[in-house]
Amino acid sequence: EISEELDSAGSDGAGNDSTKTERGREGRDRIASYWDECLTSGSKEKLKFYKRIIKDQKISEKHARLGKVEVPLIPPSSPVYLYELFCIIRDMGGIDAVRRANSWSSVASVLDLPSTQPCASQIERIYLKYLGAEEERVRASSLALPGRRVTRRGEKRVAHNDVPRKEEFVHPLEVQTRSLSSRKKQKTEATSPSAVENSDSILASRGQDGHAANSETPGRHDKKRTVNEDELRDSITSSLLALEAGIKRSALTTQWKGKQAKWIARVVSSKAVGDFVDQLLELEGGIKWGAMDEEWTDEQRQLWVDHLSFIRSYYRLSDLLRVFASYIDEGSFSDQEFFSKFEDGLLRRPSVASKAK
């Protein structure tokens, strides 16, 4: 079904046009390149991610006017598709966020171009020349226009005379932030005191100056809403404990050696992992939005940027799976030794980040 949708995305409205077919193949390449990101969620989230890529592919057909640009100093066989560049910068938080983090080399890497300084500088010039005004228009239309309604799956806009109805122009950071749902605190049975203490220190380590405790984000009809970091932290802690309990049960009932793929598949599809990743995405959205607030000082903004980098470094599910897989590869230590390594290697890893801050 996904393959058929991609084919239709590549040929929509143009019959057997070779350009459209080529774009369909590019859609498959994009899905393959983002497979690691799919590992950060459960099966339902994977399906949503696939659909988002397919939608982006279809949208790109509607905006072929953006075309492509050859990057100077790069062979002509390596063009930059402006729509793809626009999406990459948008997903990284906009040009201001990319400039603050000096991430143009990373942008070049995502575009499969050399991540050298000359190439990065050329990409920045191309973006400013062709897409700078587009970003301002997108941001203005996403934040200022009335008649929006926010849903869990994104933001849908009613028709306007002055601006076309284009859901792809809604900034993803706004969608993530405004779709934050107030979640009830989960009561955890059979909690581990040491795990709770270490998990609390994970998210508290970056909030010592008081600014990171709460951030205000604009909500529906320009109302302010507060991202309750304590509530999110408690929910993440509960998910961590549930995940840990599931791993311990698997360790006691499964012969690990030679069964890595089956075991990892069971972990990825578990509900605990899905809830865990969902909470992280919500917190990440709140942090990104706070970093874009013009009323914040540079110190406040940098604190949240550091916090976001901290979360990405230590809470990506793919990183957790690699840790678990390394334990499986060893396969010779006792249960007690595994639990000790699990606690030291996972729950206490963020302490290293606080030293590097």
C-alpha cells in the first residue's frame, strides 16, 4: 500500500512524466534514509511517519515551482532541491535556530553533500536568496491567521482569501507544542528507589537556575499555556521503569543468545516504548518553541537549547536498542550483572553530559 502511494505521489497529475516518476523514486530513498528515525517509535508511530513522508512527497509535486539550484563548488550532478532544503531547515527549527547552532554542515550532510565549510556557506546563501522570504511568510501565516483548529495529528486551517489553505506551511514546532495534551501522572507499581532517584536527576540536571522548570508557549487563540516539565518528567520516569521491568522479564524468560532480532522487535513494539517516545517528542516540541520566543533572553534560550541537545543525545530509542543489543551480544553474564550494567549504562549515562555542559 505504501509503495502504491509513493508511485501515485511520483506520477500524480502528470501521467507517465519521467520527472514525476523520478520524484517517486526519490521518495523511496527518503524513507530508507529515515529508517533510523522510525526506530524511535512503536508500530503505530512508524505508520504515521511513513504517511508523513508520503505526504511531503505529494506536497513537493504541488510546489515544483521551487525547483532546484546547483551549488557552486559542487559538481552539477549534485543539485539542491529547494523544497527539500526548506523542509530540512523547518524541521531543525528555522534559520535562526540553524544559525545559532552553526549547523549548516549538518544540513549539507542531510542533503548528501560534502559537509565542508565552503559547501555549507553556499547552502546558507542559497537558502537566504531563494527561501528566506518563504520562511517568513510561512511563519507569519502559521502564527497570525485566525480560523485555525489544533488537533493531535496537526493543525488544520480553514480557507482564507489572502493565503491559500496549505497544511504543509504550518510550522511543525507549533504543531508539536500546541498539541501537547495534559497527561495524568502514572502511578508506578513495583518502583525502584534508585531508578527513581537517578531518573529525577536526569531531567533536573539542566534546570538548576530556575528557568527550565516551566516555559510558556502560545496556545489556541493566542492564550498562554505552561509546559509542566515536572509532570512530563514523572511520566517519562514511569515509562522508563515500565520499560526496565519489561526488559527484566524478558531476560529471565528468554534465551538471549542468537535471538537478538526477535527480542529487539518485541521491545520496539511494546506500548511502554511508544508512550516513552511520545512524551519525549512533546517535551522536545516545548523546548524548541521556547527557544524561538523573542521575549526570552539569550541565557534562557541557550539553556533550553542545551537541554534539547541533552535529551537527543541520551534518550533516542535507537541508542537504547544499541545498548541492549550489546548486552545480548555478550550473553554470558549473570542476571545480577546485567541489571547492574543496565542501571549504570542507561540511567546514569546523562551524568556525563552535565560535566560536558
